[in-house]
Amino acid sequence: MRTRRETTRAATIREIKDTALARMRAQGTVDVKLSDVARDMRMSAPGLYRYFDGREGLLTALIVDAMTGLAERVEAARDTRPPTDPGGRFLAVAQAYRQWALSDPEGFTLVFGPALGGLERAAHKPDAEPGPDKAAALRAMDALRSLTRDSDVCGNRRRMPLNRLPPVLDKALCDADLHGADPATELAMVHCWASLHGFVTLEVNGNLEWHGAAARDPMFLGLVRLLIGLLGLPEPVDGWPPGTPEP
């Protein structure tokens, strides 16, 4: 059970984070200053150092929160479908990834946007020391990796689209911690994530506005359908949402 001091400290940390996120939304950028956050809270800037190790510490904490939120979203979505429905799992995870980004654009930008001055994103570096940000990133990526990792789907061995890899790529993938995946399967996961992430990034940044809001759902579903076909996964057991483009 928390003491009164621990409860008060946790509430203040949450308020600092919420204030920083509110300022990000108001100014349209995630590159906030600690002095601005302190001013919004009617605190002194030095007072914030009792809770975070400067601006970098605050931003890192927000990145961990965002990555944890992403991991929870995609894991929960994946687990709504059984392992015997890999196509349904892929669809659910893809939709959850997109919904997370659209509902938390500040978190999305903190995690995947341009590097902020003085902030090292350990989650993006393979040789970084283990920490909460890296653990959250690995958790989120493993939910995606699990969709393409197994060589058997419903008892039928499937072949990855690209199996003959150049030596430099094969070595790079073999040297990485693939969590049980073979290089060709890992490459397929990266290609799928890059495709989904590219669409979502364009949408979050408003670059698909000219197509109209009504077109974006079927456009995204069409991409997911293409990727499922590319991976050789079966169609979702429950079928596709209405409006999904057809072959």
C-alpha cells in the first residue's frame, strides 16, 4: 500500500506529464521546454527536478508511456483472435496500430518523429542498455513479429516472399536478436511494419486529407489485405470489414 507521500508524488508526476502533453498539443510540437511546463503548473523549473532528471528525463518518461500504450493496444488486439486465425490477428493488430497513432499523435511523434535535441532514443538502438523504453519497444515490436514469425500457419508451411537475401542483409539480420524468427521472416515483418507505418505517418501528419476522410478507412484496409496476401496468410476467419477493396 502506498504511503501518503508516495501517492502525492505519483499524482504530481502524472500532472507534470499531462501538462507537458497539453503544451505539446497547444504548440503543435513535442519539443517542449521544462520552464514552460513549470510555468503552466505554477511551479519553479528547479522544482520539477525533484521528479524528473531534466527535460530529457521527462521526454523519456513520456516515450515509455507511449510505447507501453502501443504495446498494450496491439497485444490486446492480437489476442482477440485465436492463433488459428493469423489473418484475423494481422488485421486486428494493423487496425490497433493505426487507432493508437490517431488517438495519441503526440505519443506517436515522440516515439517515431524526428530526434529531439539532446534526447537519445535507446529503444531505437540495438546496442543500448536495457531500460524501460527499450523494453516497451521490444514488447510492441514482438506483437508484430509474432504475426510473421512462425513458419507454419494452420499446419501449412508458408514461404516468405523474399528468401534469397544478399550476404550483408542476411548477416545483419542473423546478428540481431530476432526473438526466434529466421532472417526471411524478420525481413517480412520489417516490410509489413514499414508499409503500415508509412500509411499511418502520412495520415497522422495530414498528408492524406486530399483523399477525403471517407476514403481513408478502405484505403488502409486495402493495404492490410495486400500485406496479408504478400505474407501468404489466410483471409480473416470473420471476413473483412464492409468497404474493403477486393482482388
